[in-house]
Amino acid sequence: MSSITIKSYEELSDLELLSLVDFSYSRIDTYQQCPAKYFYSYISKEPRLFNPPAALGNIVHSVLENVLENNKELRLDDLEEEYNKNIPIWDPNKDIPNDLISVGSNILREFYDEHFDKDFNIYDKELSFSFIIGSYNIIGYIDRVDIVGERVSITDYKTGKWEVALKDVPTNMQLGIYALAMHNIFPEKEIYAELHYLRSGKKKGHLFSLEDIEQVKVRLITSINKIINDTSFTPTANVRICSYCDHAKTGACPTGVFRNRNR
């Protein structure tokens, strides 16, 4: 298998720089959920609604980013104090229901129970990355990167209920992009990436081989090319997605409005 080259800004000509298109995992994932949702989110840029579960995710992510440190004892009081401090920052109008606030508290208590006696080997938190593949600039953030010996370990925290099936983890696009980004920085180290589901406590990960990394490159370019070449942005056949889509609720997407009315 011939390798697809990952480039940096310095390697590109002025013309190549002008033609670069920014992409992220979230953009690709939005399209895979529903091409119409991608159109309303990124092309027509329709306004988004406040999403309490997403806000809770931001709160929990901020707590873990601010509290976890190497060579520092993990204390439940610190987690709870940081949680209470972040709630009004992300939810100033108190729109998150109390039962969801309780879910966040339980998540942090269970995280503490699992990690209070463990040492961290954190390389960075909310690590930003950018790499160029083809004519696309792939950007994003990784929740946590640990380095132990010759292994780079990537952790992405999830606060939602839905989980990726174990069989789909090796080909998960988000983990693949993160693994590719870290392989580009640490080409000599092995790369392990996992999804940490904080509600269930499950961790689903994969050790990416060099062949896996090359397959990620192919899937990434193929996925973005499909988006770039789409001219119709047809709504998904999965009616369930419409039930929680902002654009169906605001009326921007007539298909989503029609489906929700029928439901």
C-alpha cells in the first residue's frame, strides 16, 4: 500500500494554501448523520438551539481538564468544586434540568472512585492539532493525551448515553483522525486511542498499526471528497435523527419538521 503524504503549511505553495479547505471530525460526523443537517449547519449556517446534554458535556470536560494533573492527588472535593464553578459558565440561564445536573455529579464521583489512587502521565489536555492531507486542513482538539514509554494514549471523553459498538471501534473516524494526528507528531511511537464513556465507565479503544493509519488516510479523503462533491444534501433515511436535530425544531429543515409532526 502506497503511503498518502501528510504535509505541513511550510511545504505548500501559495496556490495550494489558497485552495485549502478546513475540516474537522464534527463536520464529517454531521454529514454522516444527515447530509441535510450538514447543509443547514455549515453551508447555510442556520442558528443552533441550546442543547442541555451538550452543555453538560462541556461542563464535565472543563472539570477534567482543569483538575487532572500529574503528581497531584485527585480529590473529590476539587472535582465537585470545579463542577459547581463551571455550571453557571456553560448554563447561565439555568436551562439544564436538575436530573441532568445530577448525572454530571454522578459521572464525576464514579470517575473519582476509579482514578483516586492512580498516577497520571498526562502529556497534554485539550491538545489542538492540525495536519494537511490532500487539499484539506484537518483541525481538532483531543481531550487528553498520555505518554508512557513508547506508547501514546489518546482519550476522548463521552458523556452521552449512546456508545459505539465494540466491533466498530477500529474503524471509528474520530479515533482514526486523532491517531493520525498523533502519529504525525510521534512517528516512532505506538498509538492507542480510546473512547471513555463516563456514564457507563466503559472504555473502548484500539491500538493503531501502521496499516491502520494508512487506512484512516484513505477513509478520511474519501469521506471529505464525498461531501465536497455532494450537490443535493439529501435528508437521512433515519427518521430518529430528525427527532433531536436543531434544524427540524427551528423549522429550517422542512423534511425534519414534517417527520416530527408525523411522529
